[in-house]
Amino acid sequence: MTQFPVLASKGLVDAVGKTPLIKLNTLSKELGRNIFGKAEFQNPGGSVKDRAALYLIEQAEKSGQIDPSRPATIVEGSAGNTAIGLAHIARSKGYKSIFYMPNTQSVSKINLLKYLGAEVYPVPVCPISDPMNFNNRARDHAKRLDNAIWTDQFDNPANWKSHYATTGPEILQQLQSAGLSCDAFTCSTGTGGTFTGVAKYLKEATNGQSKLVVADPPGSVIYSYIKTGEMNREGSSFTEGIGQGRITKNLRESIDITDDAVFVPDEESIVMLFRLLDEEGLFIGGTTALNVVAACKVAKTLPEGSNISTILCDSGHKYADRVFSKKWLREKKLYDAIPDSLKRYAILD
């Protein structure tokens, strides 16, 4: 008899997590190592950030920072996916949501938040030291409201604890149920929550046998910091929501247990984005592509047959008008990096 999943009993919030772990067959065969991606695009809000969003709100409820028995407001500074996760969960709980974000983010992200009933304030990019930084504006806005919380995704430990409690255990259990070990884990960081939570869990659960590697795009200081202890940065990246100019409190929690860091150029990420579509049927965004490139780099440092896991953060829907545009790819000097056999996917002029 066919076995079907048990129905969720708590509405949308109970559907967060429990995502599949997908083997990337073509890459695995090519490398002689097994590459696995956690399909976080299957969360109800469409990304890995749903997990942190749920924990951030539930922590605020449990700690008494907001009273769930009366109208409440969730306020955050977010480049996109955390805001989307918070907006979904806030709506499911009957809360209002307000978001500040850099005005460099895609219009489709901003529109999605508005579709979900959120107030959205795109603001000019400036450093965290500036009071007008999007994160600082969110903090200050929450202070002016009654029964409101600034969820502080970058430095609130509820972020990494969500992945310690859910993502990490799921990855390990899914591999072990197939008789496999988790020999390495890698992913990029924005807030640092996903990498830190999974890394801390795997460090403990595997007695240090899982290699933990942080991945970083151009324009971020994290690769430099892990490698040299200095925060140097060069260039910029087309990826959204990852990379940092500082070491967040969430990421600082895993610095001591991080084994290595890999740098991933944009040219490699964009090629992988099209490869995953062509070879695996996965329609994903630039951050996911970067994570998979990093997993391949880590795989080459391990014995044949090793198992490497990473995060498939979200789908490509929010980024399609950019990454599938010949004009945009040329402006970013990425079009020529794409093999001719994959250029057919750049269907927009």
C-alpha cells in the first residue's frame, strides 16, 4: 500500500522544514563523490530562510517581546528571503510586517512582500555603521511601535538555533537512513545562521568527522577572515543576500569550528546555475549555484565516494528577469563565461 505523509496539524508553520535531500547525479558521477543538496525551495515561503523566520517569531512570542494575544508587528532589515519567510509566517499568525531592504534588490522580491501585505521600504545602500543602514532603520522603526519586535536576523541566536535544531539533524538523518556518512558540509553565509547552525550540529553529532567549509562570493570579507584573520574584500557579486562586510554574531558562533573557506567567482556560479537547470532539472538562484560550486570544490579535497551536502536555498523565480537576460549577463560580464551549449537558456534579450 502506498504510504502518504501525515497531514500537517498546525497550518503553514508546521510545513516549514522536513525538505528532501537531493543527490545531484551528474556532478556526483563526474566527481566520483556524492553531492547532495537540501531542497529548501520546498519550504512554504520558498527558501531556507523560512526556518529562521519561524524561530525568530516564536522566540519573540515565548520571551514576551510580543504578545500574541493582540495585534503585533514584525519588523526586519532583509535583502529578501528572510523578509519573505517572516511575511508568510506573520500573515499566518495574524501579525503585520514591515521591512527595510537595500534598494538594489529585485523588483519581484519587493512586489512579493507587498502581495503578502507587508510594508516595504527600499533604501540606499550604506554600511552598518551608518544610522541610515537598512538594518538600523528597521531597529529604530520597531522601537516606535507598540507590541512590535525587530527580529534582528544578523545577530539574534534564534537564527542559527533554528538550523541546529532542524536543518542539521535532517541532513544527517537523511544521509544515515541511506547508509551514508556526512563527510562535509558547505554553504555561503549572509547572516551566518544556516552555516553556523548546521556546522555546530554536525560538529557535535559526527564527533568532528564532518569537514565544515564556508563559501564566499566576491565583495565579501568572510573568505579572507577565515583564511588570514583579516577582513579584506574585492569586487562585487550578482548573488543576492550573501556575503558580508563584517562578522555577524551568528557567524562568530562557528568561526572556531570552521575547517576552511572557499572563494567562488561569479563566472563559476553562473555556469553552475545553467548546468543545474540543464543536467539536473533544477531551477535555482545564484546563491544555490554558488553553494553547489563550493560543494564540488570541497569534494575534490576528499577521498572518492565521500558525501558532501549543501543548501539549495531557493528557486530561480525571483531572479529570472536578470540571470536569463542576455543584456544583463553582458552588463555583468558573465555572458562569455557561459558555454555555448548552455547559452540557449538566456532567452531574454
